[in-house]
Amino acid sequence: MSISIRWLGNAGFEFRFGQQTLLVDPFLTRPLQQNVYFGRVAPDKEAIHEHIHDCDHILVSHGHFDHFMDAPEIARQSGAVIHGSPNTCDLAKALGVPDEQIHLLQHHESFYLGDIEIQVFPADHPWIPGYTPGRLNGHKSSPMRLREYCMDECFSYLIIYQGKRLLVWSIISTERSVPADLLICRAVSGRHWYDRIMETVQPKAVIPSHWDDMFRPLSETVQPFFSPPRLAWPPVKRIDLKEFERQVIKAKLGCQVMVPERFRQYEVEL
């Protein structure tokens, strides 16, 4: 069977299962890089309206701005239900999403959205300077500082539809990974990380996530963001998707690596 997929940029994906549309971490607003620590940013309503046409459910991996910031606006426009952590749910409510469109998730929870089964896995997020995890403080209203989008818990998701399994893996560890037909994962790990996760998941296809420059306007071509600093020269370089593909194929011969164009719809055979 085929599954309809659109990459929305950053860690955002749109999946269409029959008559239902499911978004994961949609983020279309493009703040300036200095906004990471300075100033306030409002969701880009025009970009959301242009690129998100309908939506029934939104899965949020965690509360950072580049995963959650646009979800409340999408929910208000479409009537979609937001599924996420306590911070995600509290902030969605503070930003005007009705209670009936908010679903609080628990680690290891399994639930159904019609014919779609969702399994929730606890995830570990790398440390980011100035973005200390914790609970929300005080009343929030838009526009917010990006650092106010505070992460408390982080989730990965296994999505099961008509026997096919899609694993959206938001974890820096490979522990707790499970078999799936399609794996969506980070593009900045080392050879041993890909060896381990490919051995466990055994996917037919892999799509990289969270690799593009989230500060680059949508009107410009997609460009890889920078990899984490390393003890080598140069110490900082842009994410190498060719190297990602080599590592994945080396770990599992015959696996298809897809690097989708932003906003293009694909029918992926699984």
C-alpha cells in the first residue's frame, strides 16, 4: 500500500491516511536567528494558511518553538486536535485552543484516531544553551519569546495504519526503538547510531528530519543547517545528507533513503 506524505520543513510532516490528515511537529514560521535569544515572534498565519489546507490531528514531540509554535494556530484554523505533553497542552489552551481540541499524552500510551493507532515513546532531547527543560512559568500570550516555548517531556511516535508502521524517532538514543516500515530520524548521528537503529527497526525506507535551516525564509531554496560542533576540522559544518544516505545504506543494504522536496506530496509504497 502507499501512504501520502508531505515534508513541511524542519521536523514537520503531513500524513494522509484515507480521509484523515495527521501532522507531526508542523513549523512554517521562519524567525530570524537572533530571535532564538532576543525579541518576540508571532506565528506566520499567511504561511500556515498557504501550506496547511486541512488537518484532523497534530502530534507534537515536545514544546520547543520549532516543533510546537504553529500548532495552536493550525488547530484554530482547522479544528484539529493537538496531542502532546503537559506544557504543550497548557500552552495550547493559553493560546486559545478549546479544551475539546487538546489531548494530554502519557509515556507508553497507545490510542486510536479512527483506523490509525498511535503508540507514544519517551524521548531524550539534547541540551540546548538557554533552553532549560521545565514547566511553564506564568501566563503566556502571543507573540512570545522563543525560549518561552519550554520543553517538559519529549515523545517519539509509532503510527500504525492498515498494518503498516511509521516510526517518527525524536530520540538521541536508539533504545526502545521498534520495527517499522518507514523510519523518520535525525540526520546528524554517527555510524554506530545508524547501525544500531537500522538493526532494530529494519525499515524499508528512511527519511531524514530536522536537517534544514529553520531560519531561512520559505521563499528561498532549502539549505542544510549546521551539524553540532565536533573535535575535527572544520569544527562546524553543514549537515551532509549524502553522508547520511551512505551511513543508512551501509547499515542496511537495499534500504531506500528519501530526501523529499519541501511541500511536495509523495505516495510512498511500503
